[in-house]
Amino acid sequence: MSESEPARRRARTSRGGRPATSSGPPAGYREERLARMPTLASLYAKAVGRTGRLVLTKPRARDLPAIALRVDGVRAEAAHLADYQHLVGEPGTDTLPAGYVHILAFPLAMAVMVREDFPLQVLGLVHVANRVEQRRALELHDAVTVRAWAQDARRHRRGVTVDLVVEVTAGEEVAWRGVSTYLAKGRIPAGLTVGEPTTREHEPGETAIPSAPTAVWRLTARDTARYAEVSGDRNPIHVSRLGARLFGFRRPIAHGMDTAARALAGTPAPLRRKPFAWSVEFGRPVLLPATVAYATTPDGGFVLWGRRSGAVHLTGSITPL
């Protein structure tokens, strides 16, 4: 490992004196290096094959794999970055938006989830929340190390949630850390060690809809196809009417991280010029096409809701670290 264990595990402290999340996987996790970042197309194919095997055979009782995957020398591409910035409304600079770092690193998290020893069914997992710590800005020229692992399975009123953690290191410093929380509906798999749910998961709160939106967006299947092309995330629930119906949706749904990235781009720019935490909780999926309303608050909060239905699609905030 290129970093010392104490350096990777020390806790950072925010300017307000509140500790930020410490770095590194849980104790006892083994690191496995991959030669290159896998493609999402190959990973989805693997997920489909794994689903078929689980249908035909009785799943083995197992816990989350105690492994962290790692890829070194990951770089952004200028044209790819520009496409992303244009799509979600970020300014055209050499600084990588927090949402762009997510799609740059996401294939490694997906590689953890399609492993044979991952105990949950990958296809059908519901992305319910995301938290990113942007500890320092990453630039187009940076070559970074990406690590990913799964941790903290918790009981949920509808099944079990699990966190997929991704850390992006530049030099000796974790510059970006993302925690994506997924829900597996149904019975808790045998052999999976689970903790108690968080307060939010146990007692979800109500969200007040603002009286007037900051912006109104029209989201179509074409927008989702563009995000799928830029992100590489061609999950059938987003790009196929049949695929969406197989998972219980009448029509394809927008990518959660697409709407979250657009929401982040709409927050006041000064909040994103210094280290920050970006938190999102996903509500009702956006069935396409849809007209959605978006509003921000002066303290960095935001909400996205259906213009006609009033259904809340996501809530979140951006706060200084």
C-alpha cells in the first residue's frame, strides 16, 4: 500500500470543529488491485449472469466481502468532462465537479457489487441516499487512486441497506469520499451481519415543498439517454421501457445521480469553492418524461419535486467541512 495505515485512517476535522468521516476501509479488509477501471457494460453483463445463477441455485449464506478494490492512475478526459459539465449545468473549467468524480469512480463500486461473494442481488437494488465529502478540488490533470468497498449492512423497514464507499486519493490525501446507500428489498439474506437502521431510515421525515421554485426542468428520455452515454450507466430501468417494467416501473426513470448533479450545480457557487459535504436522499423516482421543480435555500439546502404531483424526488444539502 502506498499510504501508511495511520495516515489513511486519521480523522479530518472541519473548520467548525466537527470531525469529518475518517478514511480507509474497516479493519481487516484486504486490498485487491485491478490493472484498470472496469467498464460498466461488462459489469452489467456480469450482474445479469449472476442473477440467473442465483435464480437457479440456492444462494450461499455469506457476509459482506472484506475486500477493498483499488485502481491506480485513473485520469479524467477533457472531452468527457466537458460533456458532463454541459449536460448537468456545471461551468466549463478544468476542476472536476463532485458528481463527475462519482461517475469516474463508480465502476469500481459496481465491481464490488457483482462479485460472487457479494450477498445481495445487484439488479433491483434501490439507490436511496448519497453523501460526498469533497475535501479538496480535483483537476483534469490529476492522476488519482480509486478504492471501493462495501460496509455497514443495516436493517430497514423494507429489507436491508448497505453502504458502498469510494475514496479517491491524490498523492497521499483522500480528496473525495462518496458513500452510496442501497436498499435490497425483502428478507435479509442468511449469513449477513446487520446493524440497526439510522434514525432517518427508521423514521423517514416529511419534506415541506417550497412555495415557489428556483427553476423548472423538463426531463425526457433523451436527457436520460445522454446521461447514460456520459456516465456509462445503461441500467435497463433508465433506458428501456421493458427493462423498467421488469422492475416495477411504468416507464423508464431518470438516473438519481443525474438529478442530484443538476441539483448540486444549482446551489450557490461560493458553497462549492471550499471543502464541502454534499448529501442527497432520494424519494419518488422520476418517471419520464416529467416536469420537475427545483428550489434552493440560502443555507445550502435543496429539494426537487413533481410539478404536478407534488411528489418529492430528492432532498439534500451542501455544507462546509
